Amino acid sequence: MAKKKNTSEFPKWNYAPAPESTSHIQLKDRYDLYIGGKWVKPLSKKYFKTINPANEKTLAQVAYANEKDVDKAVKAARKAYDEVWSKMEPSERAKYMYRIARLMQERAREFAVIESLDAGKVIRESRDVDVPLACNHFFYYAGWADKLEYAFPNRKVSPIGVAGQIIPWNFPLLMAAWKIAPALAAGNTVVLKPAETTPLTALKLAEVIHDAGLPDGVVNIVTGYGDTGAAIVNHPDVDKIAFTGSTNVGKIIQKAIAGTGKKATLELGGKSANIIMDDAPLDEAVEGIVNGIFFNQGHVCCAGSRLFVQEGVADKVIEKLKHRMDSLIVGDPLDKNTDIGAINSREQLGMIHKYIEIGRKEGATMYQSNCELPSSGYYCAPTLFTNVAQSSIIVQEEIFGPVLTIQTFRTTDEVIQKANNTPYGLAAGVWTDKGSRIFNVTTKLRAGVVWANTYNQFDPASPFGGYKESGFGREGGLHGLSAYVKQNEYGTVRSVENV
Ligand code: NAP
Ligand code: MG
């Protein structure tokens, strides 16, 4: 347990009423695969453990799906697609989706605690951000299921077929909902693979899907390692790949599907700029910077990991930032007062430490918050680096942890040039009092999402996705729906591609 007392709200979400207990959470010792509407033992005969990164204890054993298991899941999804789901009245599909959303709401507390246990994220965030947003994705896309002709006017719209969906460990339930909901609304069936370190909420979602009575095989959940994901990508009967994860794996997937005709949406890494202009309300801006980089331990693809601050206010901002960092509580994810929970895995903690070491070797000046870290589990103190160059490795590469770099700038042109000078293009933020500056900067930043005087705002109706090595395609809103439909203009076979 960390020692510091939290002095102000972080981030600006409601506090949980009481520390969460785990006594009402019933985890099974062992989870099988959810295929064809049944829990089935893996043909691989193998299981792996998922742990709680806050204390390194095993939470459950989870089935490992090999190529044969994936094949079984794809066959179940194909059968469900051909025989049931693609033929069903869209309004009926919507009813199933509403039912799933309602059941998720009823079990929201359980979902939130399991998410915090499995991923290490703080309960306040699981409860107030991840779970409600995941429910809202089902509600939102259920609403579109029977209105596709309005979503895509003058087009004959049909589903793509079997969607293979592969998700990362930073927002496990939310990513599952984000992927499954638009696919179902448009009439596709799904084989989804959660990340190896965070399979439990996707398996819980399978229970909800089962209880909602979704026809067998419409959603199949296969747990496993990277090769389970690769088996989905390479399966000849999968029509569409939706992947969220690292840029490296995204590139492997792109190569694997080249020439196959499979459709793809890739949501990859980021190194997003958060810019403070000299006229910005500084306290609000600093709060936004803290939220931008320390939310979810910095395990956020769109984390505002590069702060650019205008010279005239730089000293003041850095001082305020350090003060605010010192007030953050790092510790038990289930404690309602915790601001920064556990790093998701030993491997990720090692990666973050490696980058911190690189920063020091590069000659940057490091500041780490004055907090005591728990003695077991994977934790990292909030860290910032000043005195960095644009070419520094810690400025250029995604760290995916609570590590912020700070650069100063004089002119707007300079900051736009520096902010855009990265292989990524996922998100950005700007803090200023002037509307004209917002317009000028936001239109010149090459990022899929740009926030002004706020950060990390998400809504199922808003499209999300990147440029350059941050991937392609958009998820959320109508763009997210269009990633799961074939659109034929007046009976021709011309497909209108997603963004
Ligand atoms: P990752 O290593 O790329 O893994 C993502 C998923 O792909 C996991 O389920 C993983 O399985 C699976 N996988 C691994 N190798 C594969 C292969 N060769 N073929 C198919 N699937 C494979 O990424 P991560 O470490 O879990 O997540 C962090 C990354 O995700 C960061 O770069 C972050 O920026 C990015 N991200 C992007 C967004 C976005 O919307 N743009 C959102 C969240 C995260 P295992 O877990 O079993 O290895
Ligand atoms: Mg885990």
C-alpha cells in the first residue's frame, strides 16, 4: 500500500462508495473455450494461468486454443452465420444485443472487480469507465441494427461474414464490446481472442451472451497466446480481421492477409502529443496532462505521452505537475482511493524499466513521484523526463506505462512540426483559451482524434482510429459499423471501403 493521501480528484470520475471486496466474485478454477454456444475442453488439452498483477497470485486456469480449436470456432461461427444470424430480422438481432447490454449492467459490479483483478486497473476506472462504456457500445450498436438503410443510404448493405477479432490487455472488456457489438449489429458472427494476461472479462461476457440466449455460434471466445491469434488471422474461412494491439503484430497481420481478400481494421500503437499553450488555464491543463498519461497506468494507446509546453509557462507547468504527481496514490487496484494500479504484467514492467533506463542513459532529467510502492506485484511510480531531444528514443517510441516526456516550444508552427514528427498518428490534445488557436492547431495535427481542453473522452458514437503506424480503419460510430458491412451500390459489386 502506498502512503500518500490523495488531495484532489483524479481523474474526474466519481469515487466508488466503498472499498471493493472480492467475496461476492465467483471465479471458476478453470475456464474452457466458448464455442458453438457451449463450454468445451480445448483439443490442445492445455491450460495456462492468468494472474492478478497486483499480488502475482493465480486467479484461474484458462484453456489454450490451438489451430484445431480455432478451426472448430470458425466452423461454429460460419454455421451460425449461414443458418441463423445473417438471415435473422435485424430488429431481432437488436433485441439480443439489448438483452446482452442489460445483463452486463446487472452484473456490472462483478465485471468491474474481475477486470481490476485480472488487469491491475483501479476499481474506480473499471467501475466508472470500462464497464459502463462497454455496456453503452452494445446499446448504441443495437440501435443501428435495424436502421442500416439509414446508416448507408442508397446502398444495398450486407454483412461481411465471419469476423476474427483479436484484442489487447489494456481495456479487456471494453475492447471486446467495442469489437463484438458493431459486428453483431451488422449481421456478422464472431471468433474473439482476448489477450493472454486478461481473459477473464471476455469469458464473463461469454456467460452473459449465453444467458441472453444468443443463438449458438454467433459469438465464440477462444483464449490462448499469440499463435491462437495467428491461427484466426490465417484461417481461410475468416472474412474480416479486427485487431487492436501493437504496431509490430499489426504489421505481421497485414503481411499475413495480403492477397487473401480479407478485410481488416488495425488499431495500433501511439505516441500522442498533449500541447499546453501559454494562454491555457494551467491548473485544468495540468489535470488534463495527468489524466492523459497516468490514466490506466499509462496503458492507453492514445495516452498523451509527449507533453509540449510553451516556453513562457513551462517552469510553472512542470512545478505544478510534479506537485500533482506527488499526490497520486500508487497501490492496490481494489482500493477506491488508488490513482495508479498495477502494471499489467512482469514483462510490461520490465519494458517500462528498460525505457526509463534508456532515458537516463540518453541524458534526460528524470523526476519520479515520491511514493512508496507495494512490496509484491508489479508497480511503477509516475515518472517524467525533461531535457529530452526530439530524436530521443523515449520521445519516439511507445512506452505504454506511466512515463511522460516534456519538451518546450516557442511558436505554434514549431510545436505542430514536432508533434507530427513521429511514426504514429493516433491522438493529440491542445490546451488554450483561444478558439482560433484550437482551430489552427487541431486542423494541422496528423492524428485520428484531437481533443481540445480535455483528454481521453470516449463515446460509442465517436469514431476512433489512427494514421500512419497507428493503423487504419475507424471503430466507433457509423465508421465502426461500416467496417462490418459490404456496401453495394444499386446491386453492383462495388464495395465502398471503410475510411
Ligand atoms: P500485442 O502484443 O500486439 O497483442 C495484442 C493481441 O494480439 C493479443 O491478444 C495477443 O495475444 C495477440 N497476438 C500476439 N501475436 C500475434 C500474432 N502473431 N498474430 C495474431 N495475434 C497475435 O499488443 P498488447 O501488448 O497486447 O497491447 C498493447 C498494444 O496495443 C500497444 O501498442 C497499444 O498502443 C495497442 N493498443 C492500441 C489501441 C488502439 O485502439 N489503437 C487500443 C489499445 C491498445 P497474447 O496476448 O496472447 O500475446
Ligand atoms: Mg491477468
